[in-house]
Amino acid sequence: MICSVYLIVNESTILTIMSKSLHGCIILAFLFIASSASLHAQDIHFSQFYYSPFNQNPSLIGVFAGDQRFIANYRNQWSKVPVGYNTFSGSYDQRVRIKGVEKSLIGLGGILNYDRAGDSKLQMVNLGLGASITHQMGENHFLSGGFSTTVTQRSFDYGGLNFNDQFIDDQFDPTFQTGEIVKDNLTSRLFFDASLGINWHYQVPAKRRKLDFGFALNHINQPKVNFYQNQEIRLNSRWNGFADFSTKIAEKFDILVRASWQLQKKYNENLVGLGVRYYANQGQYNQLGIQLGVAMRFNEFSDAIAPGFELHYQKWILGFTYDINISEFNIATSGRGGPELAIIHKIFRVRDLKEVRDCPIY
């Protein structure tokens, strides 16, 4: 049998995919569902959201133990099917002491995001700057507020797409000039964006206990993202809430609980994770820890399970997770969601003893 799946983009472009088997039709149907969702909410996401603080919440910029921090995140999703996603994020942030003020600090940072998906090479390149301010509210409590602004380019390539009018008498002719491509339409769009966030940080260093709890509002200005000149399509604002908790349960063991919730119009994504960390060495600057954990991502239905491994060595953190797809889409992926890697490096500056002590976040 012949099966056609039509994906409508901006109400006028129709992409047609052909399959010669019932199994292929089922796979393509799920591809259609997944692709349709991504058209409305194409924000990047990570299973290790807690290692992409700039993307998670701008109030987390500069909220860490250390003076400078470099982070790299890479995610490869759905490589087994024709709509694979490749995502990279690189960020830098630092803490800036406010002269003469012990209980407050400023965080400054920048980020580069890159995302590419599918035969259309739908691509996003994002450059951003952000800042936060943190104030110590009590011995163990810190309140942060942050703001970020970004410039984003989104683009795609007609060359990898097939259209329904290229099928003549049920035969596909790639040389046939489609009427779907209109020269006045854009294949690239540049827009500016802004986000706000707030975070509460609680810590008891003697018990290795930490809690971050915050909310962010992304795409405050709802920028235009349409490629078609005669339409106005805006990027919906996205709400984000998260919690990241860890505490000592034995001399060499910590337990970690992490959760994230995101809502963008009628689309939502939730992630809950649990981990255990073992310390072979507990020194702050020569720490050696090994962590095992697992997370589950879900929305209206269960989406994926992501087991993970982390290595904490001195000023470095290496985190690895692998998404195992458990939704009905696994008929196409065979459960292979994809790997994700996070690398973090912190720099600690040696201070003059006469300096005023920084806001003591651990």
C-alpha cells in the first residue's frame, strides 16, 4: 500500500512523506505528531536541565560555588528516525563582588545555543547576555532575581523538502517545480527575546544540604517568528518552574531530587529525577564524587526515562544521560531517544585576606 502523511506548516506549505508499508505509515504518523508539537514550541530542552542554568532561569546566573563557570551541553535526539535533533549550548558566567557589600553579589554571563532538526534543516542560532543579583536574606537563605536578553536567528532549507504537487500519477518526480515555494516568503527570521526569573537558594554546608527553587518567564515580548510575510505568528511565552535539592544521608553519600515543569500555551513538559552521589574525597577543591541517577520526562503521557552518570572531580563535572523513549513513539525509535552530555568547569580565585568576604554561596 502507499501511505502519505501531510504536515501543514504555517497553513500553506505541505510536506509529503511516502511509505510503502503499514509499519511505515504508523511510524510516519507518530513523526507527524511529534513534528506538529515542535512547530508550536521549538524551545530547546535538556534532561540535565540543572546543568544549563542560563537556559533554565536567568536568576541562576552566578549562583554557584566559585568565581567563574564554563558549561557545555550537547544533545542528540531521535537519530534513528528522519527527524533527528542536534542541540548544543555553551555558556559562561561569573560572580562579581559589590565593593563594600558583604551580603550581595552580581552574576554576569553569556550563552550560545544551536539547534538543528529534520530534512528541512530547521535551525536556531541564539546569542544571549544575562545578569542577576543575589542577596543573603539570612544565615542560610539567598534570594536572586535575573534578566536575560537574546538575539535569535531561525532558518530552514527548502532543498530537503518534498511537496504533494511533485507526485504525478502517484509517481514522485523530484525535478518537478513545486508551486509551494513562494519567492516572497522568508527562509530566515531574526528576532530579539527577553526572559525574567527568580530563585530562592537555601544551604547548610555542614550537612551538604542545598535547595534551589525558582520560576522564570521566557519570551516576555512574544517575538514574531513567522516565515510567511502575509501572516503574524508569535513565539508564545513559556513558564518554567524547577526545584533542585541535595542533602547528606551518610558520611560519603548524598541523595539528590530534581524536578522541572514547563508550560508554553497548551504544551507542557515535566521532568522528575532522583540520584545518589558517593564521595571518594570530600575536599572542596580536590573533590572526587561518582553519581548515579534516573529521571522521567512526561507531559500528557509518559515520554522518556533517562538514566544518568556523573563524575565530580576537583573543579570539573561530567554528566551523561541517555533518553529511553517509552511513549508510543518508540515504534519509530525502538526506544532510542538519544544521548546527552554536560561538561562544567569552575574557576576559584585566590583572594587577598584583606578583601571583604563574598556572599557565601556553596
